[in-house]
Amino acid sequence: MSYSSIQRAIQDQQLKDRVISASLQQALNNPTFGDTVFGQQVVANPYVAGDRLIGPVAIDYEDAYESALIAGRGAPGHDVDIITDANIEAAVQAHWPQDPA
């Protein structure tokens, strides 16, 4: 684990694209998330989700990402056997911004 690998994951466009896709799917198909202010922002501009949620995803799965880098895997953010779609979905749901009280 290192801040360097977290930073690489944050800058990994393929990982960010997967986070955007998962976020849009949640905003459109899951009222728990779609009926929030953030959900409405994601529907209007899905890229906002990549900027807001890539950090938490990178931190949650930093061990898997760094292990892939050490093993010489060329596309850890794209490879679904390193960070699965279920991993991304769980992180997106766990870190979804709550509406102000």
C-alpha cells in the first residue's frame, strides 16, 4: 500500500470510466441513490461521479490495485479480475454523497 499507487488509481481513466458507469447505473436504476441531489447531478452529467467517487474507490481497493502493479499487470483499472464490478458497485454505494439534512 502506498500513496503512489492510490494516486495512480485515481488517475487511471479506465477505472474512472468504470466508476462513472456504476454511478450512472445506480442513479438511473436504484431510487435510493437516484432520488438524491447527487443522483440527479449524475444523471445530468455522469462525469461528476468519476471526479467525486474515484478517490474512495481507489482507497478501498488500493491493495488489489497495487498488487496488480507489482505483478506487471498493464491495465489494473480495466481488468475485472483485479477490481470487480461488484467491488466498484459496493464502493459507489458506500460512498454515495448523502443529501444535506
